[in-house]
Amino acid sequence: MKLTNYHTHSHYCDGTGQLREYVEYALGKGFACLGFSGHAPFPLENKFAIKDCDYDNYCSEVRSLRDEYAGRIDIRLGLETDYIPHVIDDFEPLSKRGGLDYCIGSVHQVSNRDEDPRNLWFIDGKDRNVYDEGLQRVFGGDIRKGVAAFFRQNIEMLERCRPTVIGHFTKVFMHNAGRFFSESEPWVRALVRDTIDSIAATGTICEINTRGIYRRRYDDYYPSREIIRYMDCMNIPVIVSSDAHKPEETDMFCGAYEFLKEIGYRNILTEI
């Protein structure tokens, strides 16, 4: 298979390294395509997203590198865009403004619609205490309500925004680490199946995200091997991504292609 990675962050957002460093690293590893997907400008105070004042420069630099490296590696311009009801619920304006090739839609911040929509549960990051504090503050410690809201938000994003790719749609499992619920519980499985049904219905590509494994924050892919097997039955198109935040993470695929080959997964993409 051709080596590609479409989930890549840089110094423009919460990654490290210049865009050119990622391109040179990918070239050295024999990549056919590299897609940049910086965190989209975010209307609330944060430290992870591209600043709105830098967005046009980001897009311009990616396009400049695409022209410079034409014939050696295909470079694509994308964004990873958060979906938050009533806060960020339309991906089209930034996509048109930047002339994007693709968009990864992800949920990192979970809204409790019964409360202030800007009072959010952050389910990502390296600090498990932030996950626990947010669960208590936003959902009163009710893990079932919080997890259900996470998956509902993913489904709504798929139906309303139609991203090219859905990003790490089981990321809410990371900081749980078996403490609040088991991923095998029927209510959890039902939420996952509902999300997969929506992925299939909208024709969205699902990424197999390896970052949890190589960062040692989770012992499986997002989504897990078990879920991937179920997605094969639904003929969901998948693409492997490392969610790189450093150039040297660009090819950290953690055996994902080997696993997909082992189970005979039928709909593996290397281009989007």
C-alpha cells in the first residue's frame, strides 16, 4: 500500500515542528501523500487551535509546499474541526475560506444541552483530572449521560456537517481507563453501533487513529480492533492515521495495516 497520513498537526496549532519538517520526514520514509489537518480556529479561549489571524498563512504555506514538492509527494490541505452544538456547527465557512481539500470532523469538547452550551467537558489531553473534573462540572458525574452526549454529538456532526473523515470517534474511552464503565456494557455498545450506522448512512470515511497506542494513553486504536471488525461487516471505508504532533510521529501506525490485512478488511483507503 502507498504510505499516506492525513491527520497531521504542526506549530500552527498544538503540534511542534514546521510544515516543511513534516514534508521532509514523510519524503524520507517514502510517503506518497501527506495531509495537514491543523486544529481549526476555535471561538473560545484555548491553547490548541490555529489562531484565526494565522489561518490564511497556514493555508497559504501548505499550498506553497504542495507546489514546491509537486512530483515528489502529494500534499493536501485540510483541517481537524471540532463540532460543538450552537458553538461550532457549520464547517463550510472555514472550508471555503481556505479552499480545503478535506476536513476531519472530531469531538473533543462535549456539550450538555440542558446547560450553558459553552460549559464543556474536555475528553482529550494528557491530564485525566481534567476529564474527571469536567464530567462532574458538566454532567454532575453522570458518566452515562456524558458518554451518550459524546456519541450523540458525533452523530449530529455527521448528519449536519458531512466531514470527509470522522476522527477518533471513541476517544471518550481514553481517560475512562475502565474506571467508570466497561466498553463491553450493552449501553456502550449500543451507542457505538448507532454511531457506526450514521457513518455508514452518510458515507463518511472513518480513521483508524493510532495515537493512543504510541502515546501509551490507550491500549487499542480509536476505534478498537473489535469495533473495526464490526465496521468491516458494514463496509465502512477506513483510513489509517497517526494523528502526528511531531514530524517523527508521522509514520507511527502501530501495526494497523497489518491488523487490517490479517482480518481481511475490505474497504481500506490510502487516498481521500
